[in-house]
Amino acid sequence: TEEVPVCVFCDIGDIRNEDLGELLTKGSLSVHKNCMYFSSGLSQGTETDNGLMGFKEKDIRSEVLRGRKGKCCGCQKSGIFVGCAVKKCGKAGHFPCILKKNFLVQ
């Protein structure tokens, strides 16, 4: 059987999720557009940076390592990539978990 790719940020393999965006794959790296866009520690370069939509592969992998050090406020699993935009809140987690909790993201 063929292995279904899953997002390195949220561990979901849904390729047609409106909230998460398209699941992009380059080599062994798969990410949802919105998990990548809203991840706190990533900066987007240009499309010519030879990564995924301007995000360098090494930066994505570094962000995964950084985010895995904390626990998601939603599912309690490893992964704090997106923080609530309300400064006093301080909650962080996987992008889909943050959405389920109705936190403000920007």
C-alpha cells in the first residue's frame, strides 16, 4: 500500500481541508499551506528560494524541532507552532487545534 503523506506540523494527512489548505510535498517533507503560513518561527522568502512556496526546507525542519519542545494546548501532544494572537492569552499549539479552540490567529 502507498503511504499517505502527513503534515510535519499537525500530523494530519488531509489534502482537501479548507482550513488547513493544500498539503504540499517536496521529497519526504509534507506541510499544509496554512500550518506553514501561521507557524510562529517561519519566514517566507521568494518562490525562487528552492523550497515550498518560498519557505526553505531547512527552516521548516528547524521549526518542527523548535515546536516539538512544547505541548499543544488543544490535543496535549507535542507541538506548539501557532500562538493565539491575543497577547494576554499565551496559548499555543497545532494550527488545527488552535482553530478548534476558536483562538485568534493572524
